[in-house]
Amino acid sequence: MKKKIVFLAFSLLVISFSAKAQFKFGITVGTPFKLNSLDINSVAIEHSRPFNLGIVAETMVPLTCMGLEVSALYELEKISGENIVEAVNIGYIIIPINFKWKLGPKYLKFFAKAGPSLSIKIHDSGNIELTREGNPFKNFKPQPFNIGLNIGVGLEIMCKIQIGASYFYNFSDPFIQAVGFGASNDYNIPNNGGFVVSLSYFF
């Protein structure tokens, strides 16, 4: 709950800061690349996030090289493997809020950005039911919310096209154990982390 309050307060600060600046909107697509594999109690799980897409808004403070970037992205996660009863698909809305800094001539700029992000689960096809020697032994469900951090760099071309690469890290476990199915605390799930390569076009 405290994390959600902090994120809400930060969002209100962003809105207040952006009220004095000029906006531009666009669309963005990206491909996440995971750094770590998912392993629960020595059971390897295949998981991938093949794409994200959404809208992006950027505002730069006049006469400065600094501003803000806010995105709303849909991201799909696919989880499968021979030790899972049934493959699971999970959909998220990812909301990164980044401080942004640009440097260079008007039509070719370098930029760097960093800030927090909120991940909200909007749908899933079921729980993740693990098996060992053919017998179910653990049952997990996706976290409804997760807060993370991202940092990235990129190039802006002709004031409209931005190509970037970012590193992201989520602070909480991506999944929690479902109550009533051999629930215990003797498990370890690596936090999600990895790179995202993205392409944005601003109108």
C-alpha cells in the first residue's frame, strides 16, 4: 500500500510539473529481452514477453534540455514448459514515468531517461501450476501490481522518431503462491529484469 501511495504522489508531481511545458504525443512499440531465467524450486520455466505497444507523451521544459516522458504500454507475457500443467498468458499495462534529458542539434539528439514504472495485471489465462514427476506441487498466480525502475538511452531523429534501449527492474516477485495449494514460504522467484529495445513515432 505504501508503494502505491508513493507512486500516486509522484504521478501528481509529474502532472503539476508538466502543466507549464509543451506536449507531444506518439505511438511506441518495443521488444523486451530478459536477463534472468525463471526458476522456482529448481523447476525451470520458459517465459517471454515478445512485445509491448502503446502510447507515449513527452514534454520538455522550454529553454531547457530537460523534461518528462510518460507511456502507457500493453505487454504480453507467455509462460510455458514441460513442468507446467498448462501454458499461461498474462497481459499487463506498464506505465513508465521518466525524467528525460536531451543533447545535440535540433534534428539529431541524444537522450537519456530514468524513472519509476508501475505494472498492472489486466488479464491472465489461469494460475501457473507446477508439476514434479507428473504430480502438481505448487500453484502460483501473477502479482496484480508491481513497481519497478528503468533507465535508458537513445537517439531522436527529425524531432519525430526515437530509437532507444532501456534496462528495467521490478522490485517485487512477479508471482505469488496461491493460497490453499500446498502454500508455504519455501520458494524463491527471481525478480523480473531485462532490456527493452523500442521505437517511437511522435506526431
